[in-house]
Amino acid sequence: MSASMAEQIRERLQQALDPVELDVLDEGYKHAGHANEGKGHFHVRIVSAAFAGQLPIKRHRLVYAALDGLMDNGIHALSIDAKAAGE
């Protein structure tokens, strides 16, 4: 059996950014009536040393890069809260 999309997101971010904190929430239930209803809506809260000194746009790009391939294959919407340790 293949890993759930949330588990795949978690594994990719763990490998790429070595976070000290990581929460991946499936928020599909919040999107009744929207495109791809109930599927592919996620929120990521991640704290990583990789984000130290980076602007928010760069932090988001690092997350998107780690999730390359999933953005077009399973993730419909992604909200990101990316912080450096101590923020």
C-alpha cells in the first residue's frame, strides 16, 4: 500500500530540510464545494535551520522544491508556515 499524500509530504520535507518541527495537516474537509473537493488541500508548519536568514519567498521555494512532482500529482492547494529555529 502506498503512503498517504500527507505522509509523502512529511517524508520529502524531512529528507530535504531536516526540520526540528514539522506538522502536515490534511485540510481537504475545509474545501467542500471547491475544485477537487476534499482532496489535496494541505497546511505545512515547518521549523528548520535551512530557513535562517531567508526571506519568506525563499522559504516557500525550498518547500516547493522538496515537494517537486507532488504539486502536480496530488497536492491541489498548499499553505505554508515556514520559520527558522527561534522565530
